[in-house]
Amino acid sequence: MKDIEIARKTKLNNIVDVAKKINVECEDLELYGKYKAKIANSIFDKVKNNSDGKLILVTAINPTPLGEGKTTIAIGLSDGLNRLNKKSVLALREPSLGPVFGIKGGATGGGYSQVAPMEEINLHFTGDIHAITSANNLLSAMIDNHIFSGNKLKIKEVTWKRCLDLNDRILRKVQVGLSEEKNMISREDGFDITVASEVMAILCLSEDIKDLKRRLGNIIIGYNEDGQPVYAKDLKAEGAMTVLLKDAINPNLVQTLEHNPAIIHGGPFANIAHGCNSIRATKLALKLGEYVVTEAGFGADLGAEKFIDIKCRKANIKPNAVVCVATLKALKYHGGAEISTVKEKNIDALGKGIENLLKHIDNLKNKFNTNVVVAINKYLEDSDEEIEYLKEALNKVDVELSLAEVWEKGGEGAEDLAKKVIKLCEENKELRYIYDLNDSIKDKIYKVASKIYGAKDVVYSKEAEENIKEIEKLGYTNYPVCIAKTQYSFSDNPKNLLCEDEYEIHINEINLRNGAEFIVAKAGKIMTMPGLPKIPAAESIDINDLGEIEGIF
């Protein structure tokens, strides 16, 4: 049975009843129909004295192009914890329309481990991403209007891009201002996908609406004739942008198919941005539940590193346990097996691919100093011999393995994982960051590249070198770094899956995100506006005569 059919046949509870499970009353909800709601700002004062629950981070090995079921495991784990009579709350990212209509499909889990209503969450949801698109593009309009109206700020170079929440490679570079109106100045512009917009990162890192407005005002939109930065607040844009985001800053509440609470809010990409749901959503969940299950996008080299070095540092939180998700097919893929053969038994490829998993485990255990368990997202074709082989490899590094059958069994299939996680959460450890904020920009990048990726060195383009000098001149060097890199490999080459030979990380461009308060370093060939695959998922998405959506998976 397809995911959408499973979701559709499940009778959902009214969201008001779901909210009561975590002691959120109707007066603290802004209802969007029967099955989704925003949690009003009023709740934060009511729960501020509650003790925090335990935070569980779900991350993964480097994925195959179709992902490894990290969200599915996170949902199943939260359901599994609730089945063990632990009050667990999910805290996940919102899906982007880019992957929904692209190659990966939806991002609401799978099988009997889903959040619902899945079609609505995967599409427009409560309008947060549209609000971010509008705020981003309002700033663009105000920039060009200011230049058109006389350019009092003497803007010479515009670095701010427009955005759209779809994969559309043709918009990576565009020419604007071609109408030949008086005072209209033509220039080259471009689009990012909305989830790569700095506004998305700002929303997810803001503590409250006051902090949101401050950060929006601090966005650098370009540079004047003297080479000095021009800020959004110089254009008096931050107030109107905040107004557009006044509802989007509040977390969204939905439910799992087992009627447990799921807070879904914010969705920055992990290979382009920092890949975590909002700080507000995570902190609220910690006040509402005994256990909070959250995730960080793509492999642990991207998602978990940014979750810890950016989000945990900013929010002053730490994961009490980390679940590293893997599949046997992905391990064989990283061991050299062709994607078309990964379902076949292959001990040799599995043995080589386990090195990818062991590197992630070493990072999580020994670099970040966290408590780790490995969850295998189990498929029917997985052989007992291969599973036993993997278990023996993990025993050598003192890490437990849990077979999670959440797609088929929902929370029941994650009870073993839940028990292991509960046990790990009792082991208190001091979280370690990979770098110090006072390190130089190059030192921060090198520490991530060498310690987490395993690179021998970092090579900078001439443009990147100039970018660093400019940031140093402005005095913004004490921000964390957010490395934009392929998710498919520890290296910056998506085809270098085994990473057996020594390699360098190539930094081509460095951008200051002053509102988000981090520095983006683009490694290898990374695009902030993805393109659609040759056969996009959009071709299979349709609506039937009953008005039901088909083809979202």
C-alpha cells in the first residue's frame, strides 16, 4: 500500500484533542481546520518554568539519492516512546515544494510511520514558506525601488537574491530591469530556493518576534560606492518583513498516524543552509514533553554538525542521545555497489560501506562526545547474514544496533530503539563543539573539513580569499560557519563515495549571512537553486474525480 493511501485511511483526531496530550489548551491554538494548528505565542510564558525534557537527535549516514528514511525513523521513534508511556513530542522541519515535485517526493515519513495530514503538510501547509518567500521578495522590491527612486544610499552592488520554493535551474541567473522605463537600471540578479533564503535561516534561529525583527534589519543587501555594507534596516524594510512573518514565526502542530503530537516548523536545506527546524519549536517541545525527537537534514557530516555547531550553540541546548540511521542498501552503495543492485546480498560491498557509518559514529561519539545508537531502517530483502555482519562491526566500537521496522509496524517497530534511547539519555555527557567562535574563518572551516569530513586540506578560490578579507574587514569573523556541500559524500565530490584516497575540500565562495549570524562557505559544485530531474515527481502528481491528491509519496 502506498504512503498516501495509508495516511488517507487513518482516521485523524481533532487537533484540539492532540494538543491536550501535551497540556496545550484550545485558547493557545490558532486553528487551521480540524487537523492542524499554530501554537500561539501565549504558550511560551505559560510553560517557561517547566523543566526541559530529553532531546534526541536523529541523523544518518551519507544518503543515496532517495534518502534513508531518517524522518520515518524519527516519527516511529516518537510513537515508540509514547507506546512505552513516555510523553514524547516530535519536532521536525517543514517540507519544501522543491523535493516534493523533484526527485525525493514528500517529507512526512512513510508507511505506518507518518505525520498527517500528509498532503497538506507536503504542499502549502500553514503558509510559512510562502510568507518567507514574500518577505524575501519584498526586500528585493524595496532595494530596486530605492535605486529607481534616486539611490540615496548610493547602492553600487546588490548581493540580495529573490527566491522561489520550487526547483527551477533557469532562474539561477536572470537579467532584471529590462522594461526601459526612465531611471530603470538593468542588472544581473538570481533566485535561490526559498529554503536556502537567509530569511528562512533567520526565522529558524530567532528566539522571538523582537529577535526576528532585529536579525531581519541586520541583513546585508549589498554594498555602496565606498564599499561599505548596506543593511535592510537602512531601507526601513525590517518592519514590513516582520509583519509578513508574524504568524510564520509560531510553530505548527499536527499528529502522527498514532495520534501523537508533532511540532513542525521551519525547513532550511541541510546541504545549502543549516538543516534544522526552528529553535522556537525545539525549545517549546522540550517544555511540553519528557522526550523530544528531532532531526537534522542529510548525513551527520552536514546535518548533525550544523545542528550542534550552529543550533545547539545558539539555543544553549544539547542532544541527550543521537540516533544514526542507516540502511543496508545505502551501506552497500557506499561500498561500491551500483544503485540498481543494492537490494542484492553483497557482503563485500557492505564491508566497505560500513566505513562510512563508522566515520559518522566516530564523529558523533568522539568528536562531539554524544551518546550514539545505530538504527537500521529495515527492508524485507535485508538478509540475516548481512545484519549480523553489521552488528559484529558495531560491537567492535561499542555501539548498539536496533532494527527499526517502523514503515511496516509504526511505533511498535521502534520499541526496541526507544528502549535503547531511554537508556542512553541517562548517560550525561558534556557536548563538544568542533571549533571555537573566536577561531579565524579559515581555522573553523579547516577543523570541520579535517575532523568531520576527514579531508587532508582546504583549498580556497581567489574569490573566496577576497570574501574572507572583506568579512574580516567588517569585523564579523566570530560567527559559526555553515558549509554548503554535497550530501552524498564526506568529500565535496558527490561521486567520491568510498573516500579511500586523500582529498581536499574546495571552497569556491564565502558569503556573510549577517542576519542569520553565520558564514556560508560553498564547497565544490553546490547550487542554491536546485533543478528538476529528467523525470520529476511532478509528472506523477495528479488529482482524481473525487478531489483526492495522487502521486505524493
